[in-house]
Amino acid sequence: MEWYLKVLKQYAVFSGRARRKEYWMFTLFNLLIAFAISFIEIMLGGYGTIGSLYILAVLIPAIAVSVRRLHDIDRSGWWLLIGLIPFGSIVLFVFFVLDSKVESNEYGPNPKLAAD
């Protein structure tokens, strides 16, 4: 949960690097919370307004952590746009699974080495 909160605290920080664990833990908790909200809304007979508001609230942090994750593997944040074309999400998935570049790059030092 601390990784999820860390990303939310860096709400619109698109610079720097995000390690693999930070990205995937944010994604996991984001999906769990969205699923729980959807389940509660279905049980209460809602129309999905709370879920929609939640998705809008975490949209910018999700984009920001994705850009920082791409920076960690020495790619530009513009690579996120490849998800708009067919099968582009497969390329993004592969990028998000790749390990960090060990050395520092133009986006900063390796966060994995700084945390260990």
C-alpha cells in the first residue's frame, strides 16, 4: 500500500524514474480499489458514478508513474502513445516488465540502487 500512496503523493511528477515494483504495486492496488468500488456500486444499484470519479482521480498519477517507468528503462514518456495503435499495449507491457537500466541515464540515477 505504501507504493500506491507514494505514487499518489507524486501526483503529477513526470520527471525521474520509477522502479518496476513501484509501477506494478500501484497498478495492483489501483485495480483492487476499482474492483471494490465497482462491486459496492453494483450491490447498491448505482450507475458507476463513484467508479468513474475514482478513475478520473487516478488518471494523472497512473500516466505519471507510467512515464517514470519508461524513463527507468531509458525510454521517452512519448512511448505511451504507442498504446493507441493496435497491439501497442503488448509493446508497453513488455517495456513495463523489463528490468531497470543499471546505470544512471538522462532521467536520473537508478532508484533500485538508491533504495537498496
